[in-house]
Amino acid sequence: MVCDRLHPDNKKAMTDPDLLQDLKNIWHPCTPLKDPAITPLLLVDRASGIYLFDNKGNRYMDVISSWWVNLLGHNHPRLNRALSRQMEKMAHVMFAGITHEPAIRLAERLIQGTPDNLTRVFFSDNGSTAVEIALKMSLQYWKLSGHAKKNRFAYLKDGYHGETLGALSVCGSQLFRDKFDDVLMSNVEVQGPDCLRCPFGLKRESCQAECFDAMQNTLDTHSESLAGVIVEPLVQGAAGMKMYPPVYLKKLEDACKAKNVHVIYDEIAVGFYRTGSMFVCQGHELHPTFLCLSKGITSGYLPLAVTLTENSVYEAFQGSFENFNWFVHSHSYSANPLACAVANETLALLEEPGFSESLQQKSGVMREVACQLEELPWCGEYRQIGMIGALELVRDREKLTPFPVEKRIGFEIFKEGLTRGLFLRPLGNIVYFMPPYAIEEDEIKTMIRSAGDSIRAVLEKE
Ligand SMILES: Cc1ncc(COP(=O)(O)O)c(C=O)c1O
């Protein structure tokens, strides 16, 4: 088979017929078209625990839980069994006019595990859609309750909430939105926390979220037209695991309440114990109007998402059939029974006695071992919340000067990582660790040490 896109240096590496076929037919997500020709894709044949195995039997640690979804490890016996059990009974049914036990149990569990104000669960099948649903519910709620002018949202600079057009309208990252800016909703971007380069010279451990002023100004100026504010609580993932303190969220809750504006929490990346508590809102006693969850909900087995909201929102949609006041939003795979069954088992595993304590222990080890990364001359900051660790690499440590984009140091480190059995996927200049919770303490040590070696191999040449 001839592949005209193959880089000459790579012809030897890329001889596998399946890889060549892939290159010929498949358009991969979030991948510059030249990259698979420069570094052959990993042809993964099987996965177990925290490891991916390629078709030649090589092993790679899944350092980022396969895009932050695989909470409990690949090929988990209990999740496999839950899936097979459900498969014997029913794989799929539509979810309008029909309900089923896996969805009923899951909604019950989610309502029990989240703050008291969240009492209704709407099912869908991916994170972007969970966000779309929250935005649409909020907009329709305000229309139904006589505030039709409340028709836009505030979002944080660098925030990420998915890539469908509605979700993109509340994304604060130019990389994702700039090609589509002209067709997006006219929302309000707000400068959010930037703790590493804090303009007030404060530390996230002790500040009072002085940077909240920007959000307060937005709420003071635009509350008449604002339906809601959307945030990724505590960690802005795609922005490079930017972390900020809970005091910001407390201020947001109080200010939005005072201005009659909804609060939308996107816990798609941080839910299910990633930051230490089952959910950020529940762990910090916060009460968003909407909570969006996906990714880890099935521990990476099947696509599933939920948008939770309050009774006050739900009740507003009680109008008559002829008025079409109900919520018109449907997906073929809403509440898929297989996905719900695996989600129920995922939650059962997370809720087992001692689970959160064992995670706390692992998070402690990760923080301790990561000290060695702080010694690297390019360490701008190592930050960590729960089971998310991130190292921001900078060219100049004192001035925190970033490496130029065209150097693509993240991609170079990714390639070095592969040679050391790590599947990293740095976000630009940020190398981060978000492993499945099944990782053992000695594996945490290996992960950090090998990541450090990969970084050194790239940056010592700079
Ligand atoms: C915070 C956040 N929101 C939404 C999404 C979109 O989820 P999905 O990729 O399932 O559409 C992501 C995905 O990375 C995310 O991190």
C-alpha cells in the first residue's frame, strides 16, 4: 500500500498495514494532519489496568486516563460483569415514553451524591451535549418566567466546555473558537483566575479571590441580559490544568444569587473524585443551578452524560402541551441502558468504604514524588489538586516566560514519553498527570520519574 502522506524519515516505522489503512481513511480528533506521519499512531490492541498495549505487545502507561475518562482502570472485571449482565437483558431502548431500572437507579444515586438543590437528572451522551442542555434549559427557563432578555452567558477566559457550536460559544480559548467566532452566540468573556501569574501578586492557598472583581463587574453591568455563568470549578482542564481556589466559587455563588443569574458547573473533567471529593460542588458545599457530568461517569466504557438541575427550573417547564413549553431536546442514545449499568457499577466502586481514603493516600504520594519535577530548571510551577498534577514548563523560571508555540515542546515530550512507556499528552507547555485511580504507589513514582526524563531529553537540547 502506498501512502503519500508519510514522512520520508518515518517510512520504516510506518509499515504496519493497519496503520497505513488508518492514515488513508481516518480523520482523527484534535490532531494536526501531519502528526501521524511524523509519529506513527499507537495501534492499541488491548488495555488493562493503567496500561495500553500496542499490537507488538509494548506497554504504555495511560497517564491521562484516555482523555480523562478512565477512572478505575481498563478492562475492569466488575465493570465488565456489569456490562455483560445488562447486555443479556437489553442493550438499548429509546428514552421518551420508556424508562428502565439502570437509569432510575443512576438518577437516584446522582441526586443522593450531589447538593440538595439538585433534584432532576436529564440524560444525554457526551460532555458538550450536557453543556448544550444546561444552556438551553437556562435560556428557556428565563423565557418561561418572563425574563426573555436574559439570553446570554458569561464564561471565563481560557475556559473549555466542548466543541459543538453552543458549547463553543462559552469557550474562552481562541484555539477552539476563532474559526467560528462570527457564528457563535454573543456571550461575555470574563478574565478569570490566573494563579501562577496572579496580577495581585497573591498565592492561591491564601488569597480571597481578589480577581473576582472582573466577574463582579460583569454581573453588575450585564445581569439584565445574563441567563447564567458557566465555569469549570477548581480546574480549567483544557487551559492547561489551571487551578484556582474554592473561594472564587463561593463568591460566584453569592454574586449570582444576588443578581438572579444561574450558575452552571461543568464538572465533566473534575467530577467523580478527581479533585478529592465526589463532586466539587458537594465537597465544598456549593449549589450550582446546573451540574454537567460525563467522562468518568462510565469509567471510560460507554458514552453517557447528565445535566442535573433544581426543581424550580423543572417546574417552570410544566406548561400545557399546546404551548410547547416543555423541553424539546432528544438524543437517540439518551440514558442508554448499557451505559447506565456501567455507571451504576462505577459509582458503587467509588462509594466503597476506604476508596476515597486510598485515593487521598495516592494523591499524597504523587505530590511528594513530584518534588523532583520542581527541581527541573524549566519548572514554572508544579500544581496539584487531588489526582490531577500539572507541571507548567517555562523557558525562564524567574520571569515565567513561556516556550514559543512553534517549538511544540509538548509534542516533543509526548514522543519522548512513548520511548519510555508513557502515553502523555501535554497541553502545550503543560505536562500533566491524570492517571486512572487504579495506579499503585510505585507506578506513580515511575510515571513522574519517566516524565522528568522525557522532559530533560527534550529541553536539555534547547
Ligand atoms: C470541562 C469539559 N467540558 C466539556 C467537555 C466536552 O466533553 P466531550 O468531549 O465529551 O464532548 C470536556 C472535554 O474535554 C471538558 O473537559
